[in-house]
Amino acid sequence: MKISKEEVKALKYLANQRVHRIIEALGIQCTERYKYIFAPCPIHKGDRSDGWSFHLDLGVWQCFSRGCHDKFGKDIFGLVRGIMDLTFSGAIAWVKSVLERDGKISLDEVSQQQNNKAFISRAKQKEVVVYPEEILTRLKYHTYLESRGYPRKLVGAYQIGISDAKHKRMSNRIIIPVRDIDGRLVGFTGRTLYDDWKQRKIGKWEHNRGFQKDRNLFNIHSAAKYIAESGEAIICEGPLDVLRLEQAGIHNGVAIFGRKLHNGQIGLLMRAGATRLVIALDDDHAGITGMEKSKKLAEAFFDVRTVNVGGGRDVGDLSVEEIREIFGAEKETLWC
């Protein structure tokens, strides 16, 4: 059966819309919670009731026990290939036959509908602003991070500085550039230099207007290579936590700009090749609560473990030696 790329895309879209029919045809005995379908892995015949999951919105699945998704692929066709022992083209034909049990389907029509929906969806999304690199020349070096034990070479590598602009949203803040997974400059986050920020009733951290933190991860542009190599990403609250990991020679850390992991950030981690997450948020009530919520969300996609650094601290408060002990890193002198 010859089928074009557009028709394959349309078939996948339709299969995800009618995934319960596919699941039933595959004979998967499952339970459904929130936006997920859970079951023992139907490929290697696992015995964990939550050892396999399918995300109903994203149309991706994952085997947490043996990583069957790595062998067959995370989409609906990969699932069919793994269970039915089919080639890719065979899986396409099988899915099409299941969907046509109630009548022939027109993939051209589905493709057109899909394109129309995608166009409308893109129109509704906020435009992603990419800033010119020249804007970073406005930032001047400041000793604040160096006074907290961050090497100047490391601070400079991330082009961190302070703006001379007065009475602006990001004034009197250490400004940290944020890049997307492709290295484009897409925003800024800033840590106040005021010690009495609570009394001043200002945020400890602020982002530039329009910054979409739920769709970005600090350091993903640099960490993606190391995440792909190891399959593991370390999740922190803020950029300073990630910089401390970097100082300790750990390069697969990213920050979620707070205590909540978002679906858009999960998509970025999957794109980077993560299969395991180490969630290490702050050791305070809000951080511990956020860690549990993030763990619950992430477990549908990754193997997850949590790390509590203890003592009411965050990763950025730890010494390089403590970080290496907690996260098992070897000694490295990259930043000195």
C-alpha cells in the first residue's frame, strides 16, 4: 500500500483521535486517569499495572520497565509495530484497516481538516519572540554572582549581567538570558539585588514581558546534548541551581522557572531525548509540594526520582562537593 507523508500524518492524527478503538483492537487491558491510559507494557508483557502509559493529548506512549518505546518509537505506529510484530508500512496498513471497519476514510479530507485546525491553533498562540544577539551588549558584568561563589568564567559563558536602564521592569536585577533548544535568544529572567525584596513587595525573580516560561527551560540549549547521551535530565527550580550544577561538572540540568513542571516543558525534555528525570526542587514546603506534583505529571512519560537536598536549602546553596556527592558527578575543573 503506497501512502504519502501527508496521508501518514493524517492517519496518525485520526488514530490518536480514535485511540480507544486502536487500544481495544490491540487487546490492551487498561485503566484511564486524567489524560493518560495506564497498563502493563503490552509489548514485553510486563506485570506492573502502571508500567506503560499513553498520553491522550500528545499521542505518545512509554514503557517504564524496559524502554520498549526506544526500540519501536513513541507514536501509535510504534505501538502497533511492537505488539503486532509489523514493519512500519505494515503498521500503517493495520491501523488504517482498524479505522475503516465502520467505513472507508478519506485521508485527504482528514489532512485538510488537520491543516485548518493547525492554522487556527497557530494563529491563537502567542508569537515566539526571538531577540537579536546584539541586545546582550547592553548587559554589564556585576560581582553579585561571583560573591556567591559562581566563577566569573561561568557567569560570562552564560552572558549574565545587569542592565543600566533605570526604573524599568528588570532594573536592579541580575539578568540571565534564556535560550530555546535551538540556541535562539527567547527571553530573560532576573534576580533582584535587593535583600529586602519582600518588604519592598517585589518579586525575587521577574521575567521580561511576554516570556512564556511554561514553554521554555533554562539551559536546554546546552543540556540537550548531555541529556541525549545519558537519557537523564536534572530538574531544578531556578537558573542559579543549574549554574551550580554546571560548576560541579554536571551539564544535564535545566530549570523550570518555579515549582511547577508544565506540559510544554515535558515536550522539550522528550525532544531532547530524556527518558529519566531527577527532580531536585527547593527543600521548603512549596518546593516539596511542587516536587510531588511534578513527579506525578512526569511519571506518565519518564522514569522519575526525586532528590531532597535537605536543610531548607536549594541546589544553588550546596557546595560543589555536596553536589558531586548527591548527584554522583566526577571531579571536573571546567569552570575555575
